[in-house]
Amino acid sequence: MVPDSGATTRAHHVRPLNEPRPITVAADQGTPVSLTIGRHRHRVDQIQDAWIIEEEWWRQPISRQYFAILLDDGSFRTIYHDRVADTWHAQDY
């Protein structure tokens, strides 16, 4: 068990787990080649996996293409392209 730090909880610092964050991605024919995280731009060194999710088309269309990528700094990220809204997001687990 982790001891209580005594710090007060600040609601503006709390966010739901797994909430996708918008990111800026440079893509070549739909494939990410670089992305910007904060003020840093990173080159995509390798795409380790890619998959598409399409769900609930009868309610509100969901069409996302996910990429598991390895960046030039050695970090691993899961990102997706929302093909309905044409926006990119980082998905943390």
C-alpha cells in the first residue's frame, strides 16, 4: 500500500484514464511519418502494428485506424486517425 502523500487533490489535474489526447501528425498517404508531442517533433522509426476499428455505424459512425509505433527517441506510442473527423489522437493505456 502506498502511504498518503498529504497532498490535496486538485480537480483540474485529474482526467479520466485512457482519454485520447489530440496530437499533430504528419502522414504520407495515411501512414504517420512524424508526430508532435508538446513542443517536440518525433520521427516514426517503425510501425509495429496497424488495425482498423469500425463500430456502431447505426448510431454514430466510428472509424479509426490505429498504429502502434516506435519513435526516434525509443518510446512506444499507440496513436489513431479518426477517419470520420479527420483528426489524430494519442491513446495511452
